[in-house]
Amino acid sequence: SQKVEHTTLKRYIKDRIYPAPYNPHIYNLMAIKGVGLGEARARALVERFGTFWYVVNQDAEVLAATLVGSENPKQLGLVTARKLLKCLGKET
């Protein structure tokens, strides 16, 4: 047993740090290269459709109608929706 005055293990044993919970669906949308979706847009899409899978299987017009922002909600836009689908290999 380790004595109280010994500190050898205290240098090696670290407290576990748990990161804040994140939504993997939002993270995956933000990670798509070439689209430039930020957290607010990705969060709005996931809140509307539920999962990454349902977001990427929508038409551009349906995605474009998604409202982004809480104070002054704006639509996602058809250009951004088409860019998202194009980066995923779905030509519109």
C-alpha cells in the first residue's frame, strides 16, 4: 500500500476529463469538406430532420426551406443546399 507522503503515482494518475456532450450528427454535417456549414446551420438541419441520414436524403428545395437562427430566422438557401448535396455526390 502506498504511504500518504509518497507522491510517485500522483504524477501519473490523472483525473478523467469528460468532454461536453456533442451531437455526432451535427459534427458530421460540419465535417463535410467544401460546404462550409457552421454549427448553427448544422444544428438547424438536425433539429428539423433528426439525423445525418435524413438530412442528406432530402431534396435541395426541402433543405433550403430550413430556418436557421433563433432571433432572426433565415432560410438555409438553395445555393447552400445544392452545395451540400453536390459535395455528397448527389447532383441536383
